[in-house]
Amino acid sequence: MPASSNFQQAIREAQSSALVGPNVVNKALPYVGGGMVLTAGGVIGGLTLMASSPALFMPLFWVALIGNFVLFFVAQNVAMKGNNSTALPLLTAYSLITGFTLSGIVSQAMLMAGLANPQNPYAGVMPVGVAALATGVTFVMASFFGRRMSDNMGQALSGVVGLGIIGLLIAMVVQLIGAAFTGGQFGGGTFGLMIAGFGTVLFVGAAFVDFYTMPRTYSDDQYLAGALGMYLTYINLFIFILRLIIALNGGGRRD
């Protein structure tokens, strides 16, 4: 019995020693939630501007999109260095601007759902609610099961998700090029539905992977860098669920 107990203790110590930041997930989660709330505020701001000044929205959208791309790399670099006092306001701005850039696809999903169900006055709000609920349910499940994944399972799923993201990027580039040469027809229909479905499944898997990889990738002081990575996973999951709803409601089809 003492030998068995010592052996089990050695296994536990070996597993814990593989963790770079054993507390990084718990420290990051409040900031992931805060980022999502700020993003929702940015979406509301974008939708409000679209309704009140539609001519002003598109110029600001492109400025925000370019600025958000630059801000991401700056914030990520600062957060990776553990400079959290500087990274936090950068990530706050990034979350708000991300919400503003998402207002276009949110508006499209609401419009398509409303056209598909004209008798239901709440149809336009339903896709956003469904996407938010599905994202939240995924978070709860990933939080429970992702923390408990074995190394074999976690490493295998990480590899599959990594390859899947490469495949998704290639498919989206093909879709973009095809749409440019076919007047937008290639961007919808079956191919668009397949990409939306594949992206949704892929980022569900990525949500589980995050809870496994974060303690093995980031130190406890890099919790904002970990929060940024997890935030992007759930934002992308939300986007692909919306894309799936748009595709199912006939978005992008040509008669």
C-alpha cells in the first residue's frame, strides 16, 4: 500500500508539473466574460448607428476592422509579456471594436430570420438568442469536460482542431475567390452551408481544447493572453452559428 500510494503521488506530481499556469484558467474567465459583455455593447452600438446613420456606418466599419486587426497583435504582444495593466485597456477597446464589426453579420442574421418568418414579430431576435445560448451551453460543457481531459485525448483533439482550422481557412479563401469570379453565387448555397456547419463544429472542439491547453501554455501572470485566446474561440463560435442560421434561412442563395 505505501508503495502504491507513493506511485500515485508521483503520477499526480508529474501531471501538475506539466502545467505552466495551474490557476490561469480561473484567473482568465472573468475577463472572458467581461469581454463578451463589452462585445455585446459594441454590437448594440453598431446596430444603432446602422439604423440612425447608415451612410456613416460603412466608413467607420472599415476603419474599425483595420484598427481591430492592428490592436489584436499589439494587445496580444503586451499580454504575453504579462504586462496586464497595459494589456487590460487594450483588450477592453478590442472587445468593443470587435462588437462593432460584428454588427453587420448580426443585422444580416436578424434580417434573414425576419424574412423567413414574417408572421413572428420576434423572429429577427431569435438567431442572436440561439447563437448566444448555444455559445453559453458550449462554454459550460467545455469548462466541465475540458478540464478533465486526459493528455492523450487533449493532445489528439488539439491536433484535429489545428488541422481543421487550416482546412477552414483554405475553404474560406476558396469561397472568397469563387464568389469574386461568379458574382457572389459561389459564396452561398450548399458550399456556404458546409463551411458554416464545419466552422461551428470546429470551434465547439476548440472550446474544449482551450481548457486543456491554457494551463499548459500560459503562466498564471499571462491570464489576459489566455483570456484573449479563449475569447476569440467563443466569438468565432458565435459568428459561425450565425452564419449557419443565415445559410439555413437562405442567405446568399441566388434564384
